[in-house]
Amino acid sequence: MPSETGKTTILFLAANPVDTGQLRLGNEVKGIRKAFERAKNRDNFSLHSRWAVTIDDLAHALQEFEDGPLILHFAGHGEDAAIYLEGNDGSKVRVEAAALRDFLALFPTIQCVVLNACYSEELAAALAAVVPCVVGMAVAVDNALASDFSVAFYDGVGKSTDYKRAFDLAVGRLQLKGGLDAVRPVFKPGKAAPPLQPPAAQGVAASPRLIVPPLTTVTGQQHGQFAEALAGAFNQQTLTEMVQVKLSQTLANVVGGATFGAVTFNLVDWAKRSGYLTELLQGALDTQPRNQKLRDFALSVGAKEA
């Protein structure tokens, strides 16, 4: 799916090879998503995540989102100016600084790279040769505190501040918690770091957040309308992510279907039977707040502006 016009895409890439220490990366992306939900400028950003990332996955993802402003966030393991992605068997594959630098140079829309990985300061310095700004970690990081830093950083980004101030605010919050020495974030400026543009400058009108009332059931007609709205607002990947983050469910475990339309229809049916209708609609709205079909359906069942 290409980047949405007028939005900055945050591409969250996670890799936790089977032969490395296990990390709780799901909590990190969940916290980042909540940071943007809190932001008054949330409609200016689009968060996408990719898991168990291989070298091919990295290449495909960057090409998928290369048509608009991009923040590239890597969460996983690193050391000695390298990061570890996953091989086809799940084991670690080392990606060296020079190779990653040369590849990222092919994507001029990248505004910022965040390396939430141990000993990534040297790698950050290398990438700053081709990227406006890079955030790395100077030590072997505490996973929970590194996640706290990321959430604080995107709190600043979501307020449309510049990247350096977002970094400084996140460092300050980590210091207040007494966790700065366990992460030691570093900011490496490269080319002139672009400020994040406020909504007026981007020409994107913010959509008021809609709050869904408690829903216990829907009519047959509403069932079809809801499923159609979901099919128009998401694809298989983004719907899977939304259900995981918002409902703490695995889409493939709760529904199936021969087509994507069947999947969305079955998902609404499952939500109705399982008591998740409110959570499903609210989660869809919060993830795709400007989708008109979703908003129209939500208003038809009594949703109100926050």
C-alpha cells in the first residue's frame, strides 16, 4: 500500500531471530500507536508494522512506502555497527552499516531513522551520511526502557515538533524516570533535518475523533455495511495489525474466508457473537480516522464526536 498523500508514514520493522534474546517488541509498537492516537495531529501520520523482517522484507517495505515522507523505525538486536534481521529459517542475519547506508541512500523520502537496538550509535553515525537524522543507542539497552523512550519520542513527533526537540523531550522523560543510563540514546544529524509540518502547512484537515457507544448487535443491513467499510479501509495486513493491537486477537485464529470481503464479513459476525462490536468499530476508527465509510457507519449507530 503506498503512503497516503499528505501523511508521514512510520514504518516499524521488528526482527527477533530465534538465536537471539527474546524481546517484547509488540508492546513497543502498541505504545507507539497509542502515542499517535493521543496526538491532536494524528491524521497527519500513518503507522505500519512488519514482523520477523528479512532482508527481502526490508527492501519490499521501503519500496512500498517510498512515495511520501517516511520515518524508519527498527526494533531488535544490534552490535558493532550492524543490526540483525531474520533469515528464512528464523536465525539471525547480520546487516553491516555500509550496506544498509548505501541501500537507504536510494530512498530520499526517509526523514528519520530510529534504531532501537543495542550498540547502534556507530551505525547511526554511518546512516547520518544519507539520512537527515538518525537516533541510536550507545549501550546494551534495557528493552522496557528503550520502548519507553520510543513512545516518548513519538509523543513529540505526534505534536509536529522537529525531530531534535522530540528526541530531547524523550531523553528528558527517560531521565526523570531514572532510566537514562540503561538506554543512552544518541541523536546524529545528517543533512538538514526537516521539521515536521503542522496540519495547515500540509493541507490535511484533522478529523474529529468519534466515540462509539456500546454495541451489542447490528442488523443484517448494518452487518454488511460494517464489513464493506472495513474492506474499504484496510487490506489483509493492516486489518491483521489492527485486530492484534486493538482487540489483542490474532485475525487468522478468529476468522477465515476465501476472499478479503469474506474475512471482513466473518470478522463482524465474530465480533457480534463474541461481544467485540464496540472494540472492533472503535479500533477501526482510531486506526483509520479519516475513512469516510467507517465514519458514516459509526455515525449511523450513534457515534459522537469527542
